[in-house]
Amino acid sequence: MPTESDEETPTVPVVCSECETRTRVPLPDVAESIERHNEGLHDGEEHAEVDPELAEHLADIVAEEMGLV
């Protein structure tokens, strides 16, 4: 059963083009989850990643906030 803090922790969509899977991972666990997936299933090749659409959107927000756009 999820705890109250689990419900408050934001999740990030992670996709793997090789496995054709998509999941949501708690923000603090994203890097470790992606690394574990790629090491365990793809011999370290980087197939799993943060959803590219989200990554691009965040990059746009950061660039705008920094006055680069």
C-alpha cells in the first residue's frame, strides 16, 4: 500500500526503445533505475532513458529561464 510520502513523490516517465516498455519511476530513483535496467538487460548499452519528450520540454524550460531563448 502506498504511503503518503510515496503519493507526494513525483514520478518520471522512463522508456526503453529496445524492450518497447514504458514505466514511471520516482524522481529520486530515475538514474539508478535506468542504469540498472540497461546493465541488466542490455549489457550496459543505453536503451532506457527519460522519456525524450519530457527531456526536451525540460530543456526548453531551462533554456528559457536562463534567457537563452
